Amino acid sequence: MRYDLVATDFDDTLYSMKGGGIDDFTLGVIGEYKRRGGKFVIVTGRMFSAIKPQAEKLGLSGLIISYQGAMISDISSGKTLKCFELDRDLCLEYLEFLKDFDLKAVQLYADDRLTVEEDNEYVKNYRTYCGVDVDVVGDLASFIKAHPEKTLNKVYVAAYPEEATRLRIAAEKAFSGRLNVTSSKEYNVEVVNPLASKGNALKYLMDVFGVEKAKVMCFGDQLNDVSLLTEAGMGVAVANANPELKKIADYVSEACEDDGVAKTITRFCLEEN
């Protein structure tokens, strides 16, 4: 096949958040691609415990990338192969920085657990959508100081789009080189270890699988997918993607809800002469 490794973002790229989920056509294409020897990997900002059940529904059992590239795990065993955790003092500094912004929710991910100060309406909707439990701990800074044994995976913030953009720009400036600041939707900002990105995690998998860049196809829809697409031999933005991602993509597919990932795999991997 032309591409031996397909790596894709999940929400609104492979999985339609508008309610369609993943249909039988896409399931069939993924199965056929794997049957022919292809490696299919999900690369997501979601926590591992939230993406693992979804990956299993797709019949995946190998490696998976979560937390914007900060964690690489084995789906079957649950074992973590690689983890870039947040520096504790830096995380505390960032939480203090957030006090200058009008936010809907601040979510800390510690030891792959969703950890919040209060279980408000946004958090309830989020945990229902992702299918995860939540630890309500009160002040997050106090929680971090009281639990030095916890691995800090990510901080996720939700806000109105204008405020999220203001925060992202300010955080990129204030924490340049110290945090990887990105957005997976227009209403959120996510920070992880500066060494973590979807692109860096992809390069790790390419080494593990022994696949060269020219044989890799990647899919995405948002700004957090830029590094993923630029590390691929063929970077694909779905039609519903952020316009900035489309600018750097090699190809624009059909939209997520129109099976863009599956149709592109079929077009370039399964129907080739």
C-alpha cells in the first residue's frame, strides 16, 4: 500500500461530535486497511481512559496517543510506554495565571483522572460525553501541593471562544518554551509538557513501527493537529477543519460527518492500482 501507517485525530475528524459517531462504512474501511497490513493509530487530546473504550470499539489493540501527545499507551494492557508530565511548579504558576481570565471550567488531569474544583454544568456535560468519572477536590493548587505523588498530565480550560483565544495568545507568550499551549476547539485551551505534541508522538511511533515519513498519512481538524500533519508524508485536513489547518494540509478530504477519513483511506490505500 502507498501508506503503511494512518494516524488520525478523533473528535470531529474520525468521530462526529454532531451525533453520528463512527458508522459501519468507516469501521469496515479501518478493518480492511488493517487486514492488508496497515497500522491504524488514534492521536487525541483526550485522556487515555476516555479514548481506550472508543479504540476498542474500532477493533484496535495496539498503541494509542493521548493527551495531545503527552502519553503513549498500549490499548490492550493499559501500559504506559511514554509519558511527558507537567512540571508541578509550572502547573501551579499556570493555575495562578488563569485567575485573570473569565473561564467556564478548569480541569486538571492527574494520574489519568479528571480532577476539578467543582462539578459544574460544563464538567457534567464533559464527563458524560467522554464517559469518565470525576474527582471533585476543591482548590486545584492545594490538591497538587498535597499530592506530590500524582503525575500531572494536562490542564484543560473551557471558555467562550473570544476569551479562549485571548487566553491562548497570552499563555503562548507568557509560557513560551515552558508549556505546549494549544486548542482542540475554539472554546478551549490545553497545556501539556513542552516536549509533548502530536507530531513528536507520531515520530516515536514511526520509529517503533519502522515506518518512514513518506509512508505515513495523518488526519486532523484543529490547531492542535498542525504538528501531526507536518510530520506526515500526506497531511489531510477534513473539510470541517480550522481554515489555518487547511492551509498547511497536503489534501482536504470530505467532512468528518461525510466519512472523510474512511473515503481518503479508500482512495489512496485500498483502491490504488
